[in-house]
Amino acid sequence: MSLVNILRKKHSKTLFTTPSHGGKLFIFPKLRQLYRLDISEIDCCNPRDELEKSQTRATQIYGTQQTLYLTNGSTSGVIAAVLSCVKPGEKVLIWKDSHPCHKNAVLLAGAIPEFYDTAMDENWGISLAVDCDLIENKLKKDKFSAVIVTSPTYEGIVSDTKRLCDICHKHDTYLIVDEAHGALYPFFDELPESAVKIADFTVQSLHKTAGGLNSTALLHNNTRIDARKALSIINTTSPSYPMLASIEKNINFLNSSSGRKIFKKLINNINETVKKANCEIFNPDITKLNIRVEGKSGYEVSEILYEKYNIEDERTNEKSTMCLCGIGTTELMIKHLSQALRSIK
């Protein structure tokens, strides 16, 4: 029985359990269906058992040693990865411009963060890939328990995780890859290679490009460590089973012919937009459209898109602005963006 089927079965029960709304009281009526499916772990068909089976199926789909569902975003995955492999007083090497959770995870582990930098593409105002030689030199000079790498970046820049993993393992160091923006990578050959089968730990956000609900994510583990122990320290004992079921459904969709069909259509639509745009577009990951318009700053382009065309971008800097596309980006949305970019000058 899948998590989704458990929710369907529970739907018909009369509940004298938590959560106290009992699937009958809809304080926020627009979320009526969510309330009806919001169950407790107390049940004759133990959803915890089904969760373990579901995660095992996900492990097989991704080809990892362990894949765990997260309902508190990639942040919880990064923290759990660090807590799993880092001891108090040890050092962890992290990117100076990384997501705040990287440093927070190191501090929570009682470890010491040290920082590396990446080069900048001045034409686009975006950070480039991690310099593998720089990382190797740092590991030669000092002992680090783990290195955390952000790949891809917000703008779709991917680092050489295979080489980084070889370097880390040569120095008895764990490699943790924050692949929050690369949740589509394992399923589609048109995208860069995923780190899920390469790195010791890889974290992905399903909600960023893969169509998931906000804060649904995955922690992939290729070590002998059971990352569930670390997750149990930071996770609630009352997880949201509708969210967990949505993760199960999300993975199955991405792994299906329907998912591949929708992604293929998305790629075709993006390619047409890039061809017709009256501006420069840089998309090393096809789903991340970095846009630059001659004579205008990235902030000016962002404001024009928002005020004139009702388009909100994902990230902006002085040189460029980035529009993020995902599995839920429709043909109509792409056409609207394409028309805006053709006339933006």
C-alpha cells in the first residue's frame, strides 16, 4: 500500500486522534482537501511502515544507498547530512556565498566553518563553478571532515562533482552537494548530471523546479551512515502525511512517461523563446534563463518585467535577471515571457 492509498483509506474513518480537526473542521476552507487528508501516525495501517517502504522504492529509483523524504526543505537535509558525518570541533569547508543553512548546520554540529570563494562572471554578475584545484589545495593544507558544494547555483552553474568527490575521498573527507535547484537532473538527459549517485550526500528541493509543494525535498545518502538518526534530532515526530504522500507522487511522476513528455514540451518551448528573444539569454541549465538587455541593468529589466508584463523573476543582480522554469511552467507562461523579451527594448 502506498502513502497515497493510506490517505484515501483514512479519509473514511471517524477519528478520535490527533490532529484535532479530525478531517471535519476546515478553519481555512480553501484547504478543505488538505484537512481531510491530514492524518496522524496513530493508525491500524501504520503510515510509518508505508513511509519506510516508499523511501525504499525511491532509493531504488534514484540508485542511491538511502533516499529520505523531507518536509522542512533542503535546509533540513543539509543539516542532517552535516550532523551525520561531522563531529564537534572538526572543520567543514563551505562556500562563502552559500545558503545560510550551510553555516548553520556546521554550527549546530559544534564544528568550525571555513570558507572558500568562487570566481565571478562579470558580464552576467553570477558566480562560476567551484575550482577543484582550490578545494584540493585547501584539503592538502588542513584536515576537513566535509566539504559542502552548491551545484547547481541559482543561475544553473554546475560544478564537477565527480572530480570533487575523488578529491574529497582522497583526503578522507565527505562531499555534501546542495543540489536544491537540480531535482530534475536525475530524470532527464537534457540536463546536467546529478550528484545523487556521486556525492556522499546530495540534497534536492522538489518544490524549486520539480513541481513539488513548498518545502518538500529529498536527502540522498551514499554512505554507510544511517541519516535517519540525524533527521530524528531535527524533525518533528508528527510529520505531514499529505506532504509526504505528495513527495511519493512527485517522484513517481518525474519517473513516468507523462513526466518525460511534459518536460520535453517545456524544453521545446524554452528553446523557441531563446531563439526569438530580443536580448541575450544564458542558460547553462536549460531551465534557468539568465537574461541581459543592452543598456539596462538587471534590476531595471526585473522592474519592467514585473510592472509592465506582470512577470516575477527568481533572482536579479546588477548585470542580469534570472527567470526560473520548472515542470509546472506552461506553454502559455513561456509565450508570455517570450513576447515580453521580444519587446522589452
